[in-house]
Amino acid sequence: MELLAMENVSFEFPDENVKVLQNIDMHVSEGEFVVLCGASGCGKTTLLRLLKKELAPVGKRTGEIRYGGKAMDKWDDRTLVEEIGLVSQDPDNQIVMDEVMQEIVFGMENLAYSNFEMRKRVAEMVHFFGMENLLQTKPSELSGGQKQMLNLLSVLLLKPKVLLLDEPTSQLDPIAAKELIMMLERLNKEMGMTIILVEHRLEELFAVADHIVMMEAGQIIYEGMSRELVHSLYMTEDERFIPYIPSVSRMYMEFDQMPVASQVPLNVKEARGWLSTQSAQLSSGHVHESTTEKRQANPLLAVKDVYFRYGKKDKFILKSFSLQIRQGEFFALVGGNGSGKTTALKACIGSLRPQRGNITFEGKEITKLKGLDLAGKVAYLPQNPRTYFVQDTIGKEMEDAVQRYGVVNGGNRITEVLESFGISNLRERHPYDCSGGEIQKAALACMLLGNPEMLFIDEPTKGLDPISKQRFAEIIAELHKQGITIMMVTHDIEFAAQNAERCAMMFDGEITVDGTPGQLFKGNYFYTTALNRATRQSSVGEVLTLEEARILWRNPIVI
């Protein structure tokens, strides 16, 4: 039975002549699991919000949207609020109350649910999400992933028939992301809930989805079932969308001599089954991992025995946290949601003053560096890059940055940076009219106008599609090559494995292990890549990334 339908839907924002969506035709059956993917700014979020009447963007829309066989505009507001739930891309924009418990019951209170019904639903869902110990916490003190789970919990308390999610795993650590996908799969299969999900992290979702929709420039380019779509993209060699394919599927399509659509692996189990038949065909060897160390006597950033907590009665977020980063290093910090990664990053740039311990930058205490002394040396890209902007266009924000940093030939420098990031078209755009990936690149472009010595990045791949992620990797690789020291906090294990020189894992407020990507990630259950789980203990050689597989299996270096 058809539940949602979009027929010939087009949309454009006010005062813009470009259509964000063009002639969209999409039909979703009751109980279907649909995944939307495509480049940042291609219209995915706009399409999703058009299905949530009260949150639909302002602009000119043509075409028809139906829910339950009836035009969306014909339904009463209360029914649509309850039956169609949405979890937005930016969790901060969805939170309205100043305490977790108040936020949880906000929706039910506004719909005048009885006290009995609210208590029943809250008791069930809070226990399911394991958030009992956070009920009296301020949302501002939660990690990005915890905020996202809070928003999902609040939406599910209304028991919607349709669940819309905009990049729900973008701020979750690998374990929490896996648990969320498993929960969505249960809601879909056991409760019959219809799910439409926009996502860039697709490794786990091709195996779960009933239907994949791929978009570009406001249009649906491909749609279909996972295996057939993977096979078709490789057969047509469409490089626009091949990076979206899960790595285990790409491995099969690249290395199998005669790939068949029905045999395309979508998960680790299926990939291992295929690999067990390939030992005779694939060359095997060992890749020598570079262990180049920065040989400088004194570290650029030194953190020693730092303790920090937000309130006198709160538990310590950082406990005996110590770290050294030398000039020119690319360092990645990983760990679970709430383990203290973002807090550590903020302490390293001096925005938080620890209760105990010492943090120095170039031998000077970070808290004593003020104004341009600090701004000219370090740059910080937060999880929510929109908080960086105060002007009404990106161009004006960059002009302010040019004046603040005293950049010579500022106009030319702005044009150069915008072009290097591929966002020249955003110069006159309001920051809040940009997608998550676009605004992240714009904020980083502004910061780099000051030519910082060290770059601190919190979840840099959040909101980036696979192609934009590749371009971002090229940008920071070039910055690193130019001598900029980088400290990155991330949940994207594959990105860290591909780009960082040194990685560390954080647990319970301190760094528990430190090493190269291979040393840290190989052999893990969750803090590793899908390819590593698939190739572990295989006869063809263990790898972390597809790039490593290409080296190992096609040009083996035996050592």
C-alpha cells in the first residue's frame, strides 16, 4: 500500500531562480525502508522537510505530495505532527528546553497527553535508550551524539508511522551508529514503521534498505534495490556515485573477474564468503606501514595531567588527560560519545580552563595567549560550524576575517580560498541556507584566511558526502603538506585510517592507547573499518581501506 507519494515536485527558495528540486517522482510503500543519498546541496534535506508539513522550507513548490492517499495539505496539523516524525541534521536546532527531561516530554505536553500516558511512554523509551542518568542534565552539556539520541527519543515518544531522519549517524561513534541502525531496522521490521533516511555514512545501510535513491542537482538519477544498483553503477562506470557504494561491495566489483548483480556482498558476512573463494586469484603480501615520526625536541602542543568538570558536583570529564603533538603531525583522536573528546579539544585551544593540569602551546600556557596571539596561531572548526557565522552572507564573513587577520590582497585571497574549496557559488549565500557539508567547508575557508600554525577540527566529515569527503581530505592533506599541524576528533574511522599519521583512543576521560592507524584499528570489532572486519584472518591479507587493498592485492610488497 502506498503511504507517501511525490509527483512532479519542484521547489525553489525565495529570490532564487535555481530549482533545488526538479520534477521529483517518488513513491514509498507502507513499511518500506528508503535511503536517500547524494552530494551535499543536491536537495536531499529539502525533499525530506517537504514531507514534514510544519517544518517545510519557505519557497515556491509545484507538484503534489500525498500521505495516505490524500494531499498533504488536506490533513489536520495534529495528525501529521504525531504520525510523521523528523530527526534533523543539526541536533542543537531541534532542542528547545534547558533540561533533558523537559525536552523529552515537551512534544507530549504540547499535544495535551495525559499524565498517565506520558509517564508510561517515558519510562519505556528512556529505559530503552539508557538515558536514566541524564534526565536532569542540561542539553548543552551533552555530546553531539547524545543530543542526536535525545532528539530521536523525543520523536519516537509520539509513536509516528513515518520516521524521517537527516544524517542521524553523523555525530555518533561507531558503536552508537551501529546500535542506531540496528534499532531502526527493528522499528522497520518488527513495528512496521516506514523509514526515510538521508545519510552519507552508507556502509551499513545498503544491507538494510529496501530502496536506494541517488540524487544530483535536485533530481533523482538512480533508484532501485541495493545489489542491482551497485552492479549497474560499476557497469556504467558512473564515477559520480561509485564512492557512495559500501567498501565491501566496491571490493567485490573491483576484484572479481566476472561480477554478478545477485552475488554483490552488502555486509561483512557476505564479503567473507566471497573472499574465501578468492585466495587463488588474488595476490597476497604485506604492506609496509610508514612509521615516520616528527623528530622535534619540543612538542608544539603539550597537555599534562589535565582534569576538568563542568560543575563542582559533576564527575570529571577529563581525568589525567595527557597528550603531546609535535610540529607538522596529523593526529586523530577517536572514542565513544561522551568520552571527553570535544572537551579535550576545547581545553587544548584555551576555551575551557581545567581545574588541574597544564596545557602549553609553543611552550606558553594556552590560557595566557590572548586575542591575535592565539587567533593567529590556531584555528578551531567546531562540530556545529554555523556557530562560527555572525554575518548574513559567507562573503561578508570572509571579508571580516580578512580585516581581523590583516590579510594582504584580501579580495584575491578570498577568491583563491573559495575556489580551492569548490564553494565559489556560496559567496552570496546566507549560512543557514547551506547544507551541512557546505557550511563546514565555508567555515574552514574563513579560518584559513588567518594562516594558522595548528588546526583543531571536531568531526570534520560530519555532513560531507563521500565525494566531498575525498575533496576535503585532499585539502587538509595539502594543508598538512604546507606544514600545518592538525588535531582531529572524529568518529569516521575510515577517514582517520586513510589520512592521519597518528591516532589515539579516548576512554573515561583519558587516552588509553596511541599508535599508527594500523596499530590502533586493525583487529577491533567496532573501532575499525568494514573492510578490516571482512579481510581479517583471510588468506588474501588484512587491510583497513580499499586503497590499501589495491596495493596489497595488485602490487604486493612482501617484507
